[in-house]
Amino acid sequence: MLLLALLCAAEAEAQVVVVDRLSGHIELGVLARRQTTDLEGSSDRSFEELRLEERAGVKLGGYLVHRNLLRLSLGGTIGFRQGNRSSSFGSLGNDDSRLLEYDANVRLLPASRISLALFGNRFEDRLNQSFGTSTESSGDLAGATLHLGAPWFPSTLTWRNTSSQVESIGAAFPSQRSEERETFEFTGQRFTDRFRVSLRLREEEVDDGSFPPVPDYRTREAAATLATTFGDYLEKNLRTSLRYFEREGASTFESTSANTAFDWAITERFRSLLQHDFNRVDTDGFQTTENRGSLMLSHRLYDSLRSRLNLFGTASRRDEGSLDTYGARVAFDYRKRLPWQSRLRIDLTGGYRTRDTQLRGSVIPVRDERITVSQLTGLLLANARARPGSVEVFLGVGGPQLVEGIDYEIDPIGDQVAINVFPGGLVSQGDILSVSYDFLTDPSAEIATTSIRFGIAWSLPWLEIRYAHDEVEDRLRGGTAGFLQDSTRDELRAELIGEFDRLRATFAGRVAREQATTFEFDEWALDQTLRWPIATNLNLYLWARQSSRDFVRPVRETESLSAGGSLTWRLGGRSRLRIYANYRDLSDTISSDQTDIEAGLQGHVELAKIEVRPTLIWTQRERGNVSSEDIRFVFRIRRSF
């Protein structure tokens, strides 16, 4: 009836199709690049590239008979690209390509509660390369969306068909990639002040016609979410969601999950959050089921002390065994205002976690385990149950591999494995051995982890000092250990902040020491920043960072120095010009030194309907005895109408 009424009311209209929007653009791009590489002891190598791109597009919109009856939009783009590449070995030939694409959309009854949208687009791209080869790419998209604006449950039903093809012609190894994807999707949701529900159903089928062939597959998905808020004074929030996903093809994958969270404000200062997650995964008959739960209690005493207690647990069952984790964590955060506009903050966190692994013979690889040769016999590996024949021993990191029976021997001691070094060989006391091997986890391993963190910070408007101590300890409660990792870290940081009129500068220093089962190091770092708005539209930013890390175990030392800056000039609107430069130098006792220098100019200028984007980047890199230089210039100009 609505259609008949609109058609009758439009009989007096002189125009059947009305175009009320028309826009377009013309774009030109230029890319010029030169790269040179210098390898010590050999001749220089170079690479040059020049590429031109032209693109033009138009887009129009309108309606049929009446703007509330049928809305139309149509757009199209055509583009060309030509390029030339050459190297120190000669010309690499010319490349040229063309691009053609269009986009069409139709919407029936756009102002009605029930409306229908039809859409479709296509693109074609052909790249002709040297030596008679070419690559053709194309893609199509067609679909429809039905909007159901019912007040009780607004929803959308969508059908989409997508196809894409990529084919290489004339190549030594021709290939073809073809895919067609069909999707049906339904979404709906209902919102009120205290209630929200949503539903999503989706099915997708993919047919692949590629060469070499790729298996087809089909996916199905269903998801629902329910959230509600109740309580007049102290709100309580309940949220639950369900999701089912299935994929059928060369293999079968099925997943079911459910999540529930209940947030309860018991008092104004005391809250609780209860969560439970269920997840079940079936992959070609191999099943994994996991239940995860947690309870968090938080309390706020005035505005100074905040306390939080978190209890958590996970039960995982799978075909090869089980994995259970449970524990607790408590945290205190104290904040206090002091004289002279200073602030004090103290935080203390402690945690306990137990991991009970009941897996049947899981194989865990270990690579580059460092062992200091403090004695020639009885050098135990960190993990028990090492697999016979998997042990490989190297002298130092990246050093030569030692030969079993000549340089060392393997000595099994129960579940443990020891390395005995033969005297008079390549290895001496004080050397570092790098060992790689595979070990078999004990089905009854149970590891308890305790952690503690203490931090204190005192700050003024111009100064901040912070200290933090972190400690983690693993203990074996049953079975044979897989890998126990203990660690301790102490860190002290100080930062000076200076603000003078519009100038802001910071200087920060940090020292730290970390010890763990497999490594130990000391480090320090310095950071400086400077922000200076020289004028209203002119900003200067400078930064520098220097750091060092000295490993005691394994022996290694790294140092880095980096600095940079930028000058940004805002020309009004979105127009701006930016000049920048960055420097980075890295030295390492076990690898090649690295040096990177980069400088550039980036611009974005808009004048009326003309948009100009120039970019110039210069980069120089050094890696050991290899150095390279790269200069790239990109210029794009766009005219809209």
C-alpha cells in the first residue's frame, strides 16, 4: 500500500530519475627510488625504480521518482600504472598495469522501518611484467541486506556472494587462485535502559578452484548475548553469552563456549565480581574441555587504601590427560597526599598458583640452555627425563658443536642427565656450554609458584622517584619438574620534569638488576625528551635514549644509543609539513653492530579541492660489513570536484 501511495503521489513529477549528488577525483602519483648496497670486499650493488600512477573516479547519487522510494548510488574508478626497474646487473624491464572497478548500491524504502538494500561491485587489475609474464586479478561482490526495524527486536538479514580470481600467465610455474564465498547472516538486538539482548547467526560456504587445489570448507556460527542491570540503589550487573562455531572441510573443527559474569556492588565501597567461562573444542575427534572461574573482591577505604582479593581456578581435560591450575592473588594500593604538593604511593601484591599437569608423555624442546663449566663432571641439565639421542652440546653461544665420546659423555643419573667433560679437550673450566635437547614431561608434575611485588613512589610536580621489587619462585610439589624458573628483579627509576612557559623537558634514569634460573644481568637507561611549541603552528620535539645491559650469565653485553627529532608546521586545517630525523646505534658482543640513520620530509597540503602529499625519505643502514643507502621520493596530487 505504501508503494502504491508513493507511486500515485509521484505521477506529477516531471523527472523519473533525479541526480542530487555528483563528485569525482583525478589523482596522479610518482614514485622514484634508488637503493645501493656495499658489501666489503665486493663491488657495489644498486637498484633503481621509477613508477607513475594515474587514477580517475566519479561517484553519483540520486533517487527514483521520490527520495523515500528508491535511493541510488553509482561509482567507478579507472587507473593506469607504468614502471621501470633497473639494477647494477642491467635493466629489469618495464611494468604496466590497468585498474577498473565500479560500485553500485540501491536502497528501497530507505525511510521505512522495513527497507531493502542491494549492492554490488567489481574490480579488474592486469599487471604486465617483463619477459612476457602478466598477472590478472579480478573480484566481484553482490549482495542484499534486509533491515527489519521492528520496535521489539530490530534485526538485519544479509546475503553476500564474493568471488575473486588471480592468475599468472606466461610464468615458468603458472598458478591460479580462484575462490567463491557465499555468506548468510542474521543479526538482531534489543536495548533498554536495564536490558540488552543480541543474536547472531552466520553460515558461510567457500568453494576454491585454485591450482594447486585448496580444499573447500563450510562454517556455521551462532552467538547470543544477554545483559541486564537490576537494583535501585546499588546496581547489580549480569552478563552471559553463548557461542557455537563449526567448520567442515578437509578437517572438522567444532567449538562451544559459554561465559557468565556477575558484578555486585555490595556496598558503596565493597564490590564483587564472579566469572565463569566454559569452552569445548573438538578437532577431528580430539576433544578439549576447559572450565575457568574466578572471584574478585575489592574494597576502598576512604580514598587512600584500595584492596583486592582474586581467587581463580582452571580445570582442563583433554585426550592426552588433564591440566589444572588454581591460585589466589591479593593486592594493596595506598595513596596519600603529602606537604609541598607531593604524593606517596605504595603497592604490595602477592600471589600463589599451583599447576597440576597430568599429561601422558608430552615432549618439550629446550634450545640453547646455558651451563657454566664449574667442574668437569656432573653438569646436570635443568630438566629431567631428557630423551636419548636428542642432546646436542656447543661450546659457547654460536660456537662449534662438541662430539660425544671425544669431548664429553652423557651420564644418566636416575631421571636426571649429567654431562661429563673430558679433560685436555676443547672445554675448560669457566667456559659456557650451550645445550639443546628434548625432555619428556612427567604425567604427575605439580609446580607451585609464589610471586610478590613491592613498589613505592614519591612524586613532586617536578620530580618522581620509584622503586620496585619483583620476585617469582617455582617449587616442585610432586612428580618430576618440567622447567622451574625463579627470578628476582629490582628497579629504581627517577624522572625530572621541567616546564617553563610553553617548554616541557624530561630527564629520566633507570637502573635494574635481574636474576633468574638461566640468566642474570644488570642494566641502566637514560631518557630525555623536549617539547617546544616555537610558534602557534610550529612544534619542535627532540628525544634521546641510551641503555646498556651487562649479562653475567651467559656472558654478554649490549649497548644502544638512539636519538631523533621532528619539526611540525601546521598550515591550517589538515595541512601540515613535518621534517624528522632518527639515529640508532646498537653494539653486541655476540653479534654484528648495527647503525641506522633515517631522515625525511612528509607533507599534506590542501588548497580548495586540491590535495598534495609529498614524501622524501633517506635511510642509511650498516650491519657488520654490509652497508646500504635508500632514497625514496613519493609525490601524489589529487583534484576533487
